[in-house]
Amino acid sequence: MARTRREFLKDAAMLAAGLGLGSAPVPRLALALEGLAAQRPGLVWLQGQSCSGCSVSLLNGERPGPAELLTRYFSVWFHPTLSAATGDEALAAVERAVNAGGYLLAVEGAVPLGMPRACTVGQEPLVDLVSRAAARARAVLAVGTCASFGGIPAAATNPTGAAPMGEILAKAGLSVPHLNVPGCPAHPHWIVGTAVLVLHKNDVTVDKEHRPTAFFGRPVHDQCPHFARYERQEFARTPGEDGCLFKLGCQGALTHADCPWRGWNGGTSWCVRGRAPCTGCARPGFARDPAYPFFRLNEGRTA
């Protein structure tokens, strides 16, 4: 269906507002959306060792929502949760997509390098399929912390040899553009914004961890509403107690993400606003670093 410039600008304004980018980039986003609508690039989404939480998060997206995004600006060639095809039809859809090439490849979940048969698509180990698919892709998005850094599947002792997409691409000798969109799960705005910008002239600034700086440029700690209490050392010592949550294991100082002002569930809340410590779900060491458990109790308490 043909769309007018006004409609592209409207969608771009909603997208910019949702991403927290202000009004300045609206014309550039409108141009990006117009280009996407004209081409409707293919989207191939593969899942490895994951809970499908990032797919669920994507479906909770707003401005534009998943229906608008996937019907106006992308052509979903395959998604294990959204695609109607199953069995042989699904495998054939994946094969047609890989043969065609030129798509955006999104990978959700870690890939079992040490135990390839632990995760297969049909009879093909996921590591082989992902390598084949990445070689024909315009860009690769590692969606969620499991795909970006290994996450929970890669926690010790990691019997399957779960590995992130960066390691898979390096092992296969591929230099395709690769971006990490971490989070457990990844925020829908992070997924949508990165997909739109990377497909428009690869217009994304990334940090050393291949994360878009628009979303992961600052530590959670620096943006936290309890920062002043941290400075005054006003710490909560037990769950539910008022004060900064650092002594209960908050990892905001180690985690780069914009959760404090973006919020989740339509901007309703986020972990610390709900009086739970930041568990660092967007940081590379999430679940893999035994020195940083999700919660610390009784630290600093006197007997």
C-alpha cells in the first residue's frame, strides 16, 4: 500500500519519541522509514538457547507497535514464534530465505558451540545454520544478552559451550555488520530502533561491545533517581527498606542502559522503581560472573 510523506513523518515522530531521541532526528528517521517501506527488507529471526523472552518483549513494543513495524517496513521471512509455517514448511521457508540473502538476521539466544546437537533446526546444528545465514545477511542483530554475551546459558559450568554471536561470527571468519542489543529481555525500543537505523546506511554508533550508544551509552547508576542517596551513603539494608539499593546487590554502576528514564511496559516502571536492585542484565558479565550474584543480603549489617 502506497504511503504519503506525511504518514512517514508521523511514524518517524512516534518512533523518535519512543526512542527518546527528541524531534531533531525525525526527518532522518522518516527518510529511513521511507527507504524501508520501499524495499521492505526481509527479516529472518532464529532462536538458540533462550526463553523466547526477547520475542515476547518485541511484541510488547509501542510507537510503532510490532504489527505496524512488521507489515509496513519489514517482510518477516521467518520467525519461530510468529511464523504460521511449521515442520517441513518452516524449514523450507528458512532455506528460501538463506538462498535469497539480503535480509536482516536477528539471533535470539546463545549458540551451543561445545555441544552442537543441543540446539538444531531440523537436523542442522544451529551453529551451522547461523553461520550460513549470517554470510548472506545485510547485518546481524544479536537480540538479548544470551545472543550478545552468552547470558544465562553460558553461566558456569556451561556444559553446552554456549557462546554469543560475536564469537560465532569470528569463528566463521565473517565480517558482516554485527550489533549487540543486550537485555534480559531486550527492550522493544532497543530492538526496533537498532533495526531501523542499521538498515538505513548502517547509521548506528556503537561502543567497544558493539552496543548502540543511543541506548547503552551511559551507566544506569549515573541516571538513577537514587544517585544522591548513594552519594550520601543512605543505603537500604533489607528488601523493601528505603534508600539506595547498592548494598542489596544493585549493579547499576556496572551496567550501561537507559532503563531509568525509558522504563518498561509502556514506560510504567523499571526494576529499581519497583524496589528491586538492577541485576545488570544488559552487561557482558550478566549471569557469567560469580563475583556478582543477582542479590546480596546482609552486607554491612551489624550482628
